Amino acid sequence: MVHANKKAMIITSRVHPGETQSSFALEGIVKFLLSDCVEAKQLRNQYIFYVVPMLNPDGVIHGNHRVDLLGYDMNRRWCDPSPWIHPQMYAIRNLVNMIQEERKIDVFCDIHGHF
């Protein structure tokens, strides 16, 4: 298997809808990782990248700054997310658990953008 020895990097952003800078930062990261740059090629040879560009799409669509549609700060729901109330965070936790079953996660980067 080609990817058997690769480690994982998970990159997420926009858990706080108003932190639009995180979208621009993530776009730059993805452009770099897909580039022909020697360092980017080395990273692609060593890692599988899991990218979640928007953890709180409902909050973004409705113009919230820090919360989802129910008024929860999703960044405070990492430890014990409800599958019904915080489905995005619940799904990310499950994704992390699935990835850990098959490979080591070296980096989990949750991009924010503060003023």
C-alpha cells in the first residue's frame, strides 16, 4: 500500500464563523501543499492531509461571529460533542478516532483568526 507508512496531519478552520482570516490562511496552506515546491512534495511524501475548511458552515451562512445556529460556541464542544446538537464536532471527533486506528497523527491544526 502506497500510503501505509505515512503519518497524518489534520487541518480545520472556521469553527468561529466570524474569523474569516482562517479561510484565507487555509487557502494558502492548501495552495502550498499542492504546489511543485520541494518542501510541499516532501510533506506529501510523508503525510496524508485531512482538511476540513469550515467546521461551522451554518454559523457562517447566517452571519454569526462565534456561535452556531443554536448559540453554542463550537470550540467549547471538543470534549463531549452531542451527535444531535453539535454534529460537526461529533463527526470530527469520529474522524480523528478513525484516522488514529490506522496511522499516527502528528499534527492537528485548528486555524483561527483573531483581530
